Amino acid sequence: MLTSLIDEGLICLDLAAHDKQGLFVELAAQLKKSGKIADQDSFMRDLWARENLGNTGFEQGVALPHAKSEAVTTPAIVVGISRQGIDYGAEDGLPSRLFFMIASPTGAANHHIEVLAELSTKLLEPDFIPRMQAARSKAEVLALLSATAGTKAAPSQASRASQASAPEPQDRSIKAQINTLKQHLLFGTSHMIPFIVAGGVLLSLSVMMSGKGAVPEAGVLKDMADMGIAGLTLFTAVLGGYIAYSMADKPGLAPGMIGSWIAVQQFHTGFLGAILVGFIAGLIVNQLKRIKLPDSMSSLGSIFIYPLIGTFLVCGIVMWVIGAPIAAMMEGMNHWLSSMAGSGKVMLGAILGGMTAFDMGGPVNKVATLFAQTQVNTQPWLMGGVGIAICVPPLGMALATLLSPKRYKKEEREAGKAAAIMGMIGISEGAIPFAAADPVRVIPAIVAGGIVGNITGFMMHSINHAPWGGWIVLPVVEGKMGYILGTVLGALTTALIVNALKKPVTEDEEVTTADTDYQAIEAEGEAEVLAITACPSGVAHTFLAAKSLQKAAAKAGIKLKVETQGANGIINRITAKDVANARCVILAHDVAIKNKERFANIEIIDVKTKDAIHNPDGLLARTQASSKVA
């Protein structure tokens, strides 16, 4: 179909346009010149109407603008190649260089869908995109379009030279895929944390109150221990299940949970097995969902067919293929951890301590704490060090404000008091206000403190039986003096370093301005810009990002509605009416967003929570720029 819709008169080898508007005008003019459309202005209006429903820019420098219009007299595709690249607002943020503008008449029901499907197939062929972008003749473009999958048109010398110097687009694709996998992992982790916290603390308290150093065998304390064991037994199934849920929605939940349960309970694969099984389950269910079911059976897919077949396939892979190898790997890792001493513990303590302190509850912190938390039954000494590193950042900054108050503004000194309380109960996020205001000085200081505290805990053989940090867990810590000393040394290290780097505030800096007044929009259909914030723990970063965006919106006079997907579930939910009346949505997240399909027909600005916390003005400026282009 493609070659029947394209001729040499519909190929632009070197576009002059430098922006999206100019691109549309140039390509539409080519359609008009070839007699494919009767009215260029009418077609342009329909083209922009479609574009405003959702950006048609994709990764690897490709864009597929299209429209069904009464102005189209003959179905056609005009191909454009931009040598300098055009900022099209693509998902990966990179300039677009290859454009296929599809013109479909309003009477052709599925014409544009069929063309898009065929184009998508071509775009997946190896080397097709870079060779098209490098094409130097119209004949070469037509040859590439007409070549069937598995065959290659001979590239020209200019094309080969351009390919040699062109960046490899697949690297960006791999990076994007890795980022997506990380979001699925953190989504599973965020649902797992309450299970290991509740289970670990209840079990540890029962052992502590029994006074025997063993799991109680009778009475209320045994019941409490059973509650804790249940939480620590279930968390791996929850981890695997919600990774699969993040990837494949509800049909992935049963295969992920059941497969993870079998991997952990029968093969003792530990949390690594649960993670792997979660990804396998999500992948398998997504492939099953690609199978077209008869209309009479489509309603059974999500609740019967996909969970049933998915569970069988995932469990089969665990039982007959990967279970034993992963179990052997986990056993080897535990032997290695058990045998670790001296310089090995120092190195591991430095890595885990630095990671735990680095982003104060963010993704890097979660990787380190997850490693220790999931080993709390077999290697509780890991939490002995990591539990210290968790509380060092806020306690260190609180101590810094006490030791040298002249280096901090009034509101920072007040934040120091709150940080002290948060540090004692094991919430790293208490240091975020300081890091957000002065990251260059604060982050190195808290990382150094986290390393010192973690290493001290390891070397003094502190053992923490609860998968949490701070002094709130001291009742279930063995080697309490080492744990306390590690906390003090880590906090003191942070305080001394940050105070050595910071200068005293001037009188002008000490004068504080009133916080920007803002009012959270909750009513339907009032907001011009929407936002969703979500972080792995669903606590500090989620709400800090929301607050930063709301303050910046109030200052800029923008009506903004923010939905938070946090530890308390979805708050201030964005509705269909909100989406219909807004011009774009900001997704500030470190985990996969729930119900993202709501925004299929609205422009999406996809960023991390740290971008919303540190640069809310810039994000909101992007929303205004996009509306001007439209």
C-alpha cells in the first residue's frame, strides 16, 4: 500500500522548516501541489486538530502526522527528511528527522489506521530508519519503502557515509527500555514495603518481648510472631505480582504472584527470583494479550484466559527451567555475604551507605535499602548498617543547623527541627529541603555521612532484625552501642562537611519572604494543566513534587490540578472531564503511573519527581510553549 500512496513528487529530501508549524505548512503545500488535497488551510486545521489530541512524534527521530479531512481528494503520504532536525516534542526529547504525513479522505473508514500499521512494520525493520534519514535521492527513498522485510535496497555512497557518522538510535531505545523496567521494579517495591515493615517489626517485637532470643512458641507473642512471619512470607509474592501488574495490568497479577510464590517457597530463590518472575509474568501476559480473541470471548480474556494460561506458563518456566539455577545463585550470594569480613565489609558498607543517603528515599536509596531489607531474615547485619545510613541525612542536617545556625536561614533552622524527628523514626526524606536548596554542598556531605555510619555499623557487628532505620528500631537491634555510635559519627560527619562548605547567610538572605499562597484545585474541569506525581515510597517525593508544582503554578497564574499516587492511594483523582478541558498533563514520577491510558488524547510531559521539585517553573513554561505552538 505504501508505494501506491507515494511518488517522487511527494518526497522532500531536505526540508527547510525549522519548527513544527513550518513543517506542516511545507508538507501540506507538497500535497496541494501534487493535487492530493483541494484546500490546504482546511487540511491544516484538521491536521492540527488531530495533533492536539496527542503528539505524533516518536522515538528514533520519527514523526507520523496524519489527519482525516474532507479536503483530501486522493489518499497520499508525503515523506520529509530534515537534515538539521526539528523539535517535534517527541517522547525521548530528541529532534525528529524523518516525517510521514498521511492524508486520508473522511469517507475511508480505516484507511489511516491501515497505513499507520504498515508504516509501523517498516519502522521496525533493522536499519530502515537511519537509512531513510540518510537517503540522498528520491529513488533511494522509494526503494527502501518498496523493499520487503529481510531485503535491503543498496545504499548510496552518501547514505553509507551519513550512516557512519550518524548516532546509533538503538542506544536511546535501550536506555528508554531500561528506564521503563526500572519504573516497573519500583512500582513493585512500593507495594512490597508495607509488608516487610509490618512483618519485620511485629516478628522482632515478639522475639524481643519474649526475652529468649527465639520465636515464641505459645501465647499472644506467638500470635504476633505469626503475623510477622506472614508479612515476611508474602512480600516476595507481592513484589513479583505488582511488577507484573505494572507491566500487564490486572491480568498479570495472578501469574506474577503465584509464580513468585512457587519460586521463593519451593526453590528458595529469594527476592531476586521474585523480581525475575515478575518481569517474566508481565512479558508473557502482554504477549497473550496480543492474541486476537473472538468477540464472544473477549470479555473472558482479562479475568479468565490471560490469568489462567499466564499462570501455567510462568509457573512452568519457574519449575522446569529457572528455579534451580536462581536458587543456586542466591545460595552462593548468601555464602559470600556470610563470609565477608574486614575490607570486604568496608567496601560494601561504603557502597550501600552512599546509595542509601544519596537521594534520600528516591530510586537509588530504594535499590540499596531493598537489598538489605529483603535479606533481613538471613543477613540482618546488612540492615544494621543500612538502618544507620537511612537516618544519617536528616540527623546530620539537623545537627548542622545546631552547630552553626548562622549558616542557615530561619526557615532552614526550623526545618532542622523537623529533620531531627524524621531521622529518629527512619525517614531519610527529612533532608530533602536542604538538598533542594543547596544540592552542591548538601549531597556530598550526606553521602559521606551515610558511608561513615554504614561502615561503623558493619564493623561493630550491629544487627537490625527490623527492615527499617533510625532509632525507633533500637529495641530489636543487637549491638546497640555500635548502632548508636554509627549514627552519631555519620551525622557528625555530615554536619562538619556541610558547615565547612557553606558560608554564613547575609542579612539580606536572612529576610524571608512569605510562602507563595496557592490553593489546590479539586473541582472537575477547571484546570488548564494537569499533573500526576508518584515516587517509590509514595511519601515525601510524591508530595514535595506536587507542592512545588502547585506553588509555581500559583506564581505563574496557571490553573493546575495535581493527582498524587502515594502511600495513601490516589488523591485528587483526575477525571475524564479534567482531561477534556486541559491542554496537557505533567507526569512527574519514578514509578509507573496508574491509569496512564486516560491521557491518550492529550499532550504528555514526562519527567522525574526531582525535575518537578527542582524546576517546576521550567516545566510549567513548557506547557505554555506547547499551547502557543498549537
